[in-house]
Amino acid sequence: MATLDYATLRSAAEGSHVALRCRTELQPAGGPGDKVFPSTYGVPASAKTRYATETYREDGVEKLRVLLSSVADGANRHEMALLEALAEHDVAFPNPFVDFSVDEELVDLGSISALQAPHRLADAIFRDSLLDGTLFRLSDLGRRITDATPNAATALFLANPVALLMGMWDSTGPKGGLGSKFQRAFVSEIVGWDAELGVKVGSRIDPLQIERAAAVVYEHADPDQGWTLDPAEARREKGKLVAVGSKGELGRPSAINHGNVTPSIDEQAGGVTIQKAVQTTVLSLAALRKLHFPTDAAGNALSGSDRRGAEAAARTAIAALGVAAIAYQREHDFDLRSRCLLIPTHQTVLELLARDGSEPLAFEVETAAASSLLAESAQACADYGLAWPTEPIRLEPTPKLVELIKRSRSQLREQPADADVNEGV
């Protein structure tokens, strides 16, 4: 099978094709018919299931399909694949990050990049950080990002090109809800077809056989000690002893994770059996053609053939980022969550879709080829004055953001953890 080359992708981005598509059929790692567990959602207690399901008709028969990986989840998985490729120096493109290691209490956070922040470069994490000592949105780069629009996207392309691929709404910036919106051009989700809802059981057998009525458990006056059975050692509030736990298990051993948990049957989130799962990924080239780049990296206005060439090169580079995301995500496999490992049943194929409904052009998906395609695309942009910066864009959290994190952590340490319920066999 052919490999997608730069000339073909550029022609497609310029208008010969409407979209890139990749459909991958999957089966549970345990084999066809094995149960998998989708994401759960908050629903009323009376709801039949906590999964996102919908009905469809096939050959006149009504069936059920279930969401295994949402569009947002799919975007995160592809972004994490790109992040690892960046770390391995397989690919290169701008990815600003906030370095939290500047504070010794936040070293565990490391750095959070635009590929990890929920709203990419428009996220509040970046808004509340400093670039070279200046609040990000007040810096030269921050002002350019604030002013960026789909009709003038050069600044965002040079700072966070993945935002132009995955979409971004600058709702946390100085313009609030009037901030620029960049359409999501890359969509990927996994759906389980012909689904049947199952049940699961839960229980906990305590090897110590501690009974629920064995004693009243109090919070210890010394937080480091956790709990006590001795009222003399217990914490008091307004002269009253404070029992551990909350309503329903107040003072019981189960509040400190001791004792049995009565076996139960969960019908709302008991997993599903499916005929198959399908990951559908679509990269809209039509959406990329809505992006315009009227200036080069130096701020010089582009016109005529120079602008047409620069815009074609920039759109191609964004599309190449999408191809790389698809290729590298495949290397991460489909381990969606506990008890939801899926295996492809065929080779991954990338298709270019024409607007006349003709047979799609098919290409193989490999990381090495995708890396080369992205590098060639970046060089073409540089030839038109749109070179991606090679130096990392590093920010530091503001003192107030650091303090907010520390106070939040302190509060979490003071809150009692919920008791675990282990799944039975």
C-alpha cells in the first residue's frame, strides 16, 4: 500500500479532497463476545444504565450502541501520543508548557503543556502563568494569541498549531465569551455496536473479619494517628466527640476501610458485550481551509501568490500533525481503561475522501512516514516565512496560582477518603 507523501497531502489541503478518514474495527482483547466496560456518567438512580447509549436500526431490527471513547477522550489520547513523540524527538512542533518544578512542593506536577491542558493554549493554567516574568496574556505572545482569529491565525499556528487541529475556544482570555473560536478539525471516537448491557458484582471479604458493630471509631486528636477507639484520644468539636466517616457509616469500621462489604449486583454499570467496536477518525480538510494566515512569522503582510503558498503550506502542516497523531496513537494501542482493552482486527488504513464521491485514495499509516511528512511540511512553511520556533516556550506559574494549588492540596489532605469497594470474582 502507498505511503501518503507531501505533494498528495498538499494537493488535498488545497482543495482536491474534503477529508482524511481512518476507520479501525476492534474486538475485546479477551476475544469476540468478551465483556468490556465503557465510561460511566452521572445519571438518576432510576436510569437503566450509566453508560452513554443510543439505539439504531439494522435490517429493520432495533439495536443498541454504546460510547467507548468520546470525541474529547479521543482528542486527549491523540494529543498524549504526540506528546510522547515530542519527548522522543520523533517529531518537532511548538508546544508551550508551564513549569511547576520551580516550586519544591509542586515538583510532582512537572510541566503541563498545551497538549495536556484541557483548553490548550487558551487554558486558565496558561492565563495564570508568567512568560519571561510577564503575565502571559499581557506578554507580546499572549496579546497575539488573544487577537488571533480563524481569519488571522498566524500567531496561534506559530505557538500552538495543535489548537488549530483539535479546536480551541479562547473563553478564559481577556475577551471572555467573545474570545475567538477555532473549529475542531480532528474528530475521533470509538463506538461499540450491537451492545447488550451486563451486570457486575461487588464485595469485600475482610480477612480480619471485623464486624460493623465492633466499636465506634473516632477521629484522633492527632491527625497523624488517623483514628482511635478511645474517647480520651478522640478529637472534639464544641465539646462533642467526632466520629469518622459520613452519614450511613458514621463511626463504623467501614469508614476506615475495615470490615466486609455486602455482595451486591450492579446493573447500571455492569459492562457490555458488543458485536464489534469501531474507531472512526475524521480530519476535515474543509475546516482547515477556513483558516487564513495573512502575515508571516515576522508580522509582514502576505499577498498574492506568497499568501496562497503560505496558507497552503500551513494547512498542510496542520493536516500532517493530524496524520502523525493517528500514526502515533496506534502505537499506544487501545487500552481505554480497566477492563476495556481492544485489539484491531485489520491493518490501519488512511483514506483521502474526494468531494465527488469517487473511490477514496488509500494509504498505510506508519510513524516513520508520518514523522517525515510532518518534517517536510514544517520546512515548506519555513520557506514561506512561517517557520515554527525551535526554542521551547516555557512559562512559570504565578505565585497566586501556586498558592491556590497548595491550599487545595491542604484541604484534600484533611478530607477523609471514601471506603474502597473491591470487585468480586
